[in-house]
Amino acid sequence: MFRRVLFTVSVVLAGSSALGQIGNPAGMGVDTRMARPGVPAPHQTNNQDRLFAQLAAVGGLAEVELGNLAGGKAKADAVKQFADMMVRDHSDANTKLKELADAAKIPLPDQLDPEHALLRDRLQKLEASAFDAAYIKAQIVDHQKTAQLLGRSDDLTI
């Protein structure tokens, strides 16, 4: 009886280690081409690459659109200057990201996501100092999210 239990436990443990190797640790999609079993063909994106590019594009689009809005609505010159810098910097970054994404065949969004569309609508209703404060607060939050996104991408490097 003891041998039968020991054998069963051994089979389960051996099988569980094999099952632990099944999965997608590199984030490969089901359509990933393989150079050989278990080795993806070169120059392919994985799920994390695509998600990162799409999230970066969402943020970049929002920076430009909200910056353009702030350029026309902000009361304080410092807020207008900041908004102009965001439009300029993120327009350049968005162009570079689009070139890289196109080369990697990663589709990027071309309009605001629902969260940023709601923020834009809320900001459009504000005036003067209330607008300035809400715009700067939203910029802080979005830049913190971007910093977290970039921090996560660093964790993925080997």
C-alpha cells in the first residue's frame, strides 16, 4: 500500500513539474512563428510588446489632445507653456512610436480611450484657475501611470 501511495505521489509531482513548464512565460501569442520548437522566430513582437505600445499610444494621444485643449483654456502662462511642451514632445514621441509600431505590425489606437475622453469632457466644462488645477492634477496622475508602465517594462528584461 505504501509503495502504491509513493508511486502515485511521484507521478503527480513529476507531472506537475512538466505542467509548470507549459504556458506562455515570454508572452508569445498563439500565432507566434517558431524557428524550432520552443524558440520563436526572430523579429516578432509578443503580447507585452503590443500591450506596451498600445498603452503608450493611448497616453501619447491624450497628452496631445489635452495639451491642445489647455493651450486654449489655461489661465496661467506657466500652464500654457507646459501644455505647449506636452504637445510638442508627445507629438514627436507619438510619431516615433507609430513608425516602430508600423514596422512591427502593431496596431495603435487613433482616438482617445474612454477614460481620457471623459477627462477631456470634464476639463472642457472648467474655466480659468479651476481648469488649470484640474489639468495639472490629471497630468500628474497620467505621468505617474506612465512611470509605472515604464517600470514594469524594466522588470520584463532578462
